[in-house]
Amino acid sequence: MGLLVLGILTFAGVHLVPSLAPALRGALMQRLGEGGYKGLFSLALLAGIGLIVFGWRSTLPSLVYLPPAALYPLALALMVLAFLLMVISGRPSRLKQILRHPQLTGVFLWGIAHLLVNGDQRSVVLFGGLSLWAAVEMIAINRRDGAWVKPEPPAWSTDLVSLVIAAVVVAVVIFIHPWIAGVPVG
């Protein structure tokens, strides 16, 4: 469990540096250059992800709570919405008129959806930890960046393309989920 917690803290900490410690980021950029900073950032992220994977696999699950089966449809709906938000984070979308941080909101919903259907301690640590990080990151970015300037809404066809991309991503994730997580969706 220690590796899992360390991995989540590493992953979250690296992501929080630009929003919570811009002076540290600036000093590292000045000392290492942009390429050096990005390289260090990437290596730290990879280390965090590696620790998460090894920590997950080395921790035997023990039940914290028993999720009701009735929550599975809600969890699936939240997952579809989470993937749509992650898709639109890199594309123009009308949803960006409502949400300032679609990708972080997607990560938050992804974590909550998994908490609705997984009641073991390593799931609580992983999905709860990443949901907490996403929420803290949104607050930190909002404090750092100040007032939100909403982007112009795109054509409806752009949102339609995003929906199609999200549907394909969801289908692929459902298909590969047994190999990624060891269990099928649903």
C-alpha cells in the first residue's frame, strides 16, 4: 500500500507544482531550461505512474465497503461523461462554456465512478486520491489564474465530432478494460 500512496503523492505533487509553487517551477525552468524541466517533469510523472502500478499490484484488496449493484448504471453514465470531458479538453466545445476544467472534472468523475463500484482499500486510495487531487488542482489553478474567460462556442458539428470520438474511446476502454484492470466493465 505504501508504494501506491507514494505513487499518488508523486503524481499529484508533480502536477501541483505549477499551480501551487510557480516560483519553484520558474527556478527549475531557469536552472534546467524548458527541455530539462519538461524532462524532469516527465520522469517524475513516469515514476509516479510506475509506483501506482506496482503499488496496486502488490496490495491485496480488502473490503472497506460493499457497493450496491444498483450503482453500476450510474457509475457507467459517469464514466461516459468523464471520457467526453477528457475528449473535449483538447477540442473546442460548448461544454467549455460551463466547465473551466473539463479534463480535471473528467478525472474527478472517473474516480467517483470507480468508488461507486469498488469498495476495496486500494480502490479507495487510488480513485479517492486521484479524485481529491483533481479537485485540489482545479481550486489551485483557479486561484493562480484568476477570472475565467470563457472561450467562444464552436459550431454544433464540432461537438458532434467530440461525441463520436468519446463514444469510440468508451468502446475501446470497455473492450480493453479486462486487460488493463483485470475485470470486465459491469
